[in-house]
Amino acid sequence: MLVNLNDVLKIGRERGIGVGAINTPNLETLCAVIKVAEELDVPVIVSHAQIHEYINTIDVIGPIMLDLASKAKVPVCVHLDHGETVEFCKKAIDLGFTSVMIDAS
């Protein structure tokens, strides 16, 4: 089930567990992360970092992340990790990402 960052962190606090945030730049990693989260019955944060654009662009992997998250049996937050520009962060929001972090360093 697709949820936002606040939702998965609340579940983590209530259950006294950490919530993993894993960069998933390809389909294999994305599927594996969601499968294990479902097996362990834990929420998870799947992330796309802007630096991984050379592996898969957000336009390609983003909709797949969102689709698989919405079909998951556990809460899944789809997060943009280390967005380098406001424009890229806006793109993630427009795609439907449920969490965005801008890295202005």
C-alpha cells in the first residue's frame, strides 16, 4: 500500500522498529526490497536518488516504484533521496512520490 513518510515512521514508532530506506535504482532491487518487507511484515521506504539517473531515470523507474508500492501488502513510502534541484524534486512530486528530500549542499 502506498503511504507517505509520516505514515511509515508512525508505524515504526508504534512497533518500536526502525524503518529501512533503500535506494532501488532498478527493478530487481525494487522487487526484492518489497518482497522482503512483505515477508517480514514491516513498512519500508523505497528510494530513487538523483545520482542514479544513469541507471534508470525517474521517468522510467518512478511509475514502476509507485505501481509496485500501491500493490504491496505492507506500507511502502516512495521517496526521492538527495534531489539536487528544486525542478527535480518537483518532478518527483508530480509523478506521485510520497516523500521528497532536497540536498542543497
